[in-house]
Amino acid sequence: MHLPEQATLLRVFIGESDKADGKPLYEAIVLKARELNLAGATVLRGVLGFGADSRLHSAKLLDLSEDMPMVVEIVDTEENIRKLLPYIDTHVTEGLVTLEKMRVIKYRHS
């Protein structure tokens, strides 16, 4: 797949315990992105964070949270990212979703 220099970054900030279709929401989003043939997706697990409710989620041993912050990042063309947005709108009931224009420096695969 060719990814142009000008692309779009979709970030979805959710909680680790969020679910969709019986599986973790972050996994469901990645599988949907794959189904739509998007360029790729990465899930990052945060070690510390808080959301709109200001409740702190921490990975400290003595304060182990079971709902750590998760970020799903997907880079593709704006057109392809927009194919995923209806799924995101339906399944992300709590969290933050951002889109930003970005410049791809290098994209290679075998």
C-alpha cells in the first residue's frame, strides 16, 4: 500500500476495560481498521492518566488500576480514516477521539 506524504492521524483515547462486541474496545477498533484495509494501527497502554471525571488511573504497584488509559493510533489517508469514523462514533461511548493532519516521512513494508 502506498501512503502519501500528507496523511491523517486518528487517535482514540479510551479505557482498558471498555468493551465492544464482547472484546476489549481497543482490539475491536484495530480489527475493524484491518477489515477496512487501513494502513495500520497501534495500541498504546498508558501508565498514568485521567479523563473527564478527573479520576487518576495509575500503574503504580500499590495503586494498581484495572482501567488503564489506552490510545489507539491509526495513520492513513483522510478518506480511509473517515470510513472508520461511523464505527468509532457507535462504539466509543466514553473517551476522546482526535483527528490531525500529519506528514509521513517514511512508510515502508516488505
